[in-house]
Amino acid sequence: MNRYEDIIDKKLDLKKKRRTHMSALPPKVEASDQDYYIIAREGDRLDNLAYEYYEDSSQWWVLAQANHLGKGTLIVPAGIRLRIPAKRELHALLKMKQAER
């Protein structure tokens, strides 16, 4: 499975006879009462935390969106407070992304 499969939309531009790529913005991750918070430790990464809390490292973008992180790196600065969206919120986001297709 390609980790960019869900965020890159490829289409063929018939007028220009070439393939174009369109980036899809990930949905906003709303806060809920069921979210919980952790303090990041040295060496924490978004993909590893996604695997730890969601059992799926490809959902790193949920943690990045929720905490305004991930611009160029998956490394999380030590000592910051991270919001971990509830699994219920994750399932709602995934359904929303599938409906957009």
C-alpha cells in the first residue's frame, strides 16, 4: 500500500494530454471530550504514535492535523503536549475521506 494513496489524486488532463496531480487537503480534526493528551518524549514520531494509539502508522496525519505538526518531519519535539484524538473521531474522519472519493 502506498502511503500517499489517500492524499494524492491523479487524473488525466485530456486537453493537454498529460497526467496532473492534485493534492487533497486532509480534513480538520475536531477536539472531543474523549480525546486524551500525552507529553511527548525524546524520539517520539508521528507514525510510531499513530501505530501505538490507532494500530495503523499510516494515520500519522491525524496526529499532525490535531497538533499542527508534521511540516517536513514526523519527529515530535520532546516535552510538548500532544492531543490524541479518540478512535471514534478517527473512524469518522476516515468515513469522511472515503465519501469524498
